[in-house]
Amino acid sequence: MYRHPGQDTPLTFYQDLLNALTEFNLLLMTGDFNAHHPNWGCTSRSGAGNRLLKTIEEFDLVILNDGSSTLIHHSAQNSVIDLSLSSPVLAPICSSHVLDDTFGSDHFPICTKINVKPCYSKKFCYKLKLNKDQLTTLNYMLRNSVNEISGKETLDVTSQYNLFVEHVQSTARGLLPQDKGVPHSKINSCRLKSPPWWSDDCDTAMEKGAQRAC
């Protein structure tokens, strides 16, 4: 979130915001609050900082900042106006630190990590996905192998059906790689789609920034 330094943010704003989020047990808030207070590393305090601190204490939030400056200030004062706040339940598994590279900004980025392994859901894949050429080949092979399953009139209807299904499946699996031709579990990808303006240059810049930060 962002709080404009030229506007007065009343205490009721923070209270209304967090009251609306009380149903969420796991809460992480980050942003430029433009609020000064020694409790998160500033050398001075402001009215905005006092109101924010009162909100933090009222809603039992945890300040994840380590006290490092987050703004390149023209004075020698330590300016910590970018904060990471979390609910008490989430705080023990979070870590937060300020990066050295501003990436062209006058603010130092804050890297906040939730130190848990993602739990991906699995999907059972039973479909045999064939492309157009494979479907054409399958059609040809089934037409030419019809004699293999004919003449089974002595079998009951259920057995004839099972024989037919098994023949089609085994023929189709023969057209696929071994790992694709049998039922298997697949991990669902949770990666969000990139916005329309995101380009390969953005990926490259992010990778370089991550390497410099390590």
C-alpha cells in the first residue's frame, strides 16, 4: 500500500482497513507508509507514525523490518518509511531484509519471504492426448486391426466391451511416449499469467537483480 505524505491519514482509516481483514488469520502488509517512528528504525517520530504504531499495537501486528534505512535521504537521518507488517501467526515463518540495489529508485526494495514450501495440488491424468497426425494414424491402425477383436461372439456383452476398450487404449498408447501413455498424477502449475506489458527484457532484468541481491 502507499500513503501519500501530503495527506493526513486518520487513525480510523487503518482501523477500518484492518477490521475488514480480521477474518484472515494470515495477513501480510507491505508498502510505503511515509510514517516515522523509532519503533521501526527512524530517528524521529511523526503524527502519521504515532497513528500507525497505535494501529499496529491495537491489531497485534508484527513489524518485520530490521531497522535498516529504506530511503536515500538528503540528510544523514535514518529513514525507514517502507514497512512489512504481518499477523502474529505468520511472523515466525517470515524473514525480511533490505536490498542494496535501488534499481534506479530513491527507495531500497524490501525482500520479505514466507519460508514455507508451496503445497501444489495434483491432478490425475487419464486422458490419452493425441495430436492430429496421431489420431489419423490411430484411425488407420484400428481399421486394419478390426479382425483382432472380431469373432468373439461367444463372450458376454461386458467382456466384448472390455476387449474393445482395451484394444483401442493399447493401440493409442503405442503412439505415445512411455511416460505419457499411462495414467499418472500431474502437479498443477500455480504460476500466474504475466500482464500484457511484461516482456523478455523484464524477465532478464529481474534475473540480474536477483543475482546481484544474492
